[in-house]
Amino acid sequence: MKTKKLYIISTRIFGLILMITVGYLFLTGSRYSKLVGYFVYMSIACLIIPLPSPPYVIGMGKIFQPGIVAIVGSIGSCIAVFFEYHVVTWIFSKSELQQKVEDSGLFQKFARFFKHAAFICLVITGFAPLPLEPFRLAAILIRYPVPKYVLATFIGKFPRYYLLALLGDSFQIPNRYLIVMLILLLVIPMITTFILNRLRVNT
């Protein structure tokens, strides 16, 4: 339990430091440094280090062509999910949780269904602005092939990032609004998690 809390706190702190660093580069850095910072950020944002990406993608769309933003962001996301796949696999292999999950009848039924639709589910997960992380986690648990996992991520993320960058290019949303959006996307999940934990403790 303490290890889990330490992990959550450490990833939040790392994510916050990364956001501040990339945000500083975005506001004050050169075009090259902004693009590099954006690529690094997108290469780390994943299930393990949950960082909000839409504000940065929109902001980059104000500076670069949507196609460039989409390609760089999508490649970064592919690196992130590749890292995510292997780390989550390693974590589950070192605990009894994986065996418990695999022995679950419900999971076995879900796995049989998911194997037939995993690719399209991962594409939809990459594109849709919805909390569909359980599908990505399921793909990892059933050992879905890494190349297909990464490819599905790219196919799903590219049009999403392109549209977000196009939004930034078309409307030139002021940075102060993007900063507010970033804070909300970071704080709301934390508050939700805190409330759910409190409710779980009280029941």
C-alpha cells in the first residue's frame, strides 16, 4: 500500500515538473526547443504518467502546421505506449495480481471478445477524448502484439492531434486559456480520485 502511494506521488511530482518545464519552453523557448519539449512530453504521457496533452497540442498548432504537430505528437505517443506496455507487463509479472486477473472468468470472457476487436478498440481509444484506458490495459494483459499496439496508437492519435492542432491554428486560443485547461485536466482527475478513495474508506 505504501509502495503504491509512493509511486502515485512520485509520478505526479515528475509529471508536474515536466509540465512546468515544457510550459516554460513553450512560452519562452525558440521554435526548435518548443518542438523538442513537445516531443519529450508526448513521449512520456501514458497510463503510468498520466499527463494531459490536448492543451499542448492546441498550443503547438498555433506555432507549427497541424501536420507537423500531429506527426511529432503521434510518434511521441507511440514511444510512450511502447514504454507503457513493457513497464505494465513487468509490474504485473512481479505480482500476484496478474494471475488473479487471468484466472477470473469474467476476464477470460472479455479477453476472448477483445482479441477479435483489439485493434479497432485501440484505434478508437487513441482518437476518442474519452477515458478508455481500460482497453489499453486489457490489450497489455492479453499480451496483444506490440507492433499492432503501437500501430493502432499511431492511427488513432494522428487524426486527433491533427484536429486539435487545427483548432489551435484556426482560433489562436490565448495561452492563458490553455493554461487554465491544462490545470483543470490535471486537477479534476486528482480530485475525483481523492473523493472515490474517501467514499471507499467510509463504506
